[in-house]
Amino acid sequence: MRARRARLARAVRRLRHRVRVRARLRAAAEEEPVRVTPGFSHPSRPLLPSPRLRRPAPRVVRLTALRSRARPSLAHVESGHERGRARRRLGAGAAIVLVLAVFAVTVGIGIVRGASGAAETVPLASEPPSSPSASAVVYVHVAGAVGAPGLYALQPDARAVDAIAAAGGFAPDADRGAVNLARAVQDGEQIVVPVAGAMPDPAAASPVDPMVDLNTADAAALEELPGIGPALADRILTWREENGRFASVEDLLAVPGIGEKLLAGLREQVRV
């Protein structure tokens, strides 16, 4: 294939050389006029023959055909390159659009989640603080004919039987009927169990503190207070059942019907 192309190239060069030589000769003939020698007749046709149209050599035709065939192939290659570049540009644009779409979807999901989380966040209702004295204990001094006299801490709703049981129970010589085992005990109270056959001491059998405990007193004990009748006593008991123990004497102001004036008269006679 290379040898054929080389031969075609040489033929083309020779043809071009001939054309150039003929052009030079024609130009020289036009510049210098023809000299006529005496006795010599002018020929009827020019000295230089007119160039004849010759058919191109087969090699030239083949080379031209190869060139004409190569041109469509080159155009096809160039068009293929153009299509490849167009495809690459289209692919890059599609990738950019896809990335932007994913980013927009991600941002939208984050905004929706944040809004739903803020809407679902409901402040928890604060639990009502427990009464500071809800878990308090009462201290009772148990003395007399018991197993282990002393000071004992009991539950606020304890009874006299609980206090005596905490002190080791009755002694063998105790007068079991001298003490009301069913009554509620009060904070700071002293329970004295007498010996059988001995004269009971009224002062020892009653509480040391004559003040009424708002958390343990019943309706009868409350009605003995000045200004407290059956209606107010029932309100005090109702408030205690609904709200728990009284934390201070000032909590009586929360009971309907008790004001500052009535509370001032009860301060020295009630406790918690």
C-alpha cells in the first residue's frame, strides 16, 4: 500500500513538472516574436504545439479516488468526535442536575423532620411537688411497763398499739386496760403504761403537748378549737384527704372559710 502511494506521488510530481515546463515555454514564446528568415516560408501553424488535453494517468485517478474516500472517513471521524463531546457535555449536565436534585430533597427532608419534631415536642407537665412532710415520721416516747421504754419514730398514721409494739410490748405486770390502743398517736406524745394495781397518773396518760395536730386530729378534736365548727372541721378534713398532710399552719388559709384573722387565733393552739 505504501509503495503504491509512493508511485502515485511520483507520478503526480512528474505531471506537475511537465505542466510547469510547458507554462514557461509558452511564456517565453509570447515574449519573443518569431523571426522570419528570407526564403523561409512561415508555417501555417505555430512553432509550439498547443497543449493537448490528456487523460490523467491511472495512478493519478487512483490517488484522487483514495483522497475522495479518505475525506468522508475523516468527516465521519470528526462527526464522531463531535457526538462524543456532545454526549460528554450532556452527561456532565445530567450529573449536575442529579446532584442538585438530591441536595434539594435532603434539605427538604431535614426541614420537614425539624418541623415535625418541633410540633411533636410537648413540654411535660411538671409533677406536683410532693409535700415535704409526706414521708415525715412522728416521735413518741413510750414509758412505763413495756419491754424497752424509749423514744421511737413511727409513721404519721400510727396508733398507740404500734408505739407499744415498737417498745417491745407490754411488760408482765403492765395494766393492759389502762391504755387506749386504738387511738392515734401525735408527734411528741408520751405514752405511759402503768403497772397493774397502781393508780394511773392522768398527766402521764394525756399528751404532753395540749396543741391539736392538724394532720392527726379528728373532727371532734378540731371542733374544740376556737372559731372551728362542724362545717369548718369537715372542710379541714376534706382538704387533708385531697391534698395530703399540712406542711405548715399557714396551709389552713387554703381551706375555704379560714382567713388571716381566724388563723391568728389558731396559731397558738394547732401544730403540724
